[in-house]
Amino acid sequence: QVQLVESGGGLVQAGGSLRLSCAASGRTFSNYVMAWFRRRPGKEREFVATISWLGDRTSYADSVNGRFTISRDNVKNMVYLQMNSLKPEDTAVYHCAAGLSYGVYAPHNYDYWGQGTQVTVSS
């Protein structure tokens, strides 16, 4: 079992940066592939980024590739999403998620979810 709590959301200007954090509970954190998803206004939840168990592999949605960086610290049980060159279309509620299989980008493949943190990018 994993409990996830996101933080770090807020209001930022287009072109700016923001760093999201996800704090995970439990002793089995390293057993889980971690991912970030987002829900944009009027749209379904979509995949953003994922990171493997040891953090040696990452994958990104085309819409954020080159701008966002996912990382993890298995000692601190933390996952991060560094967001640079933000665009208004990045405005969304961002959720941290934990799953068992790397390279799976569908939300239903993730068993545990945080409550989400709001990111708003102004023009």
C-alpha cells in the first residue's frame, strides 16, 4: 500500500518554472513505478511522465518532452516533476500515481493516486 500527497502547485507566468513534489508513505516505495498525470479543464486525465523503480529510465508525453523532468528519491520516498517553459495549456490538476509496470501510460494501470495539486499558467 502506498499513500501519496502532492504539493508545489501554484500560479506561474508562461515561460516560467514550477517544481511539484509527491511524498509517498510506506516501506515498499521502491517497488513502484511512479508517474505524473494531469487533468486539464474539460478533458480526461492524461499521462505526463513516468519513472522506473531505480530512476534510471524515464518517459514523457510528447506535449511535455524537453520541458518537464521527472525524478525520484527512494531514500526520502519522494517523486518530483520539474516543469520548465510552462505554457497556458499546461494548466491542470496534477496527480502523482504509483503502479507496478514501467512503460504503461494508461491511468487504469496505476493503483494509487494522490489528491492532486493545481497548476495554473497565465499568459
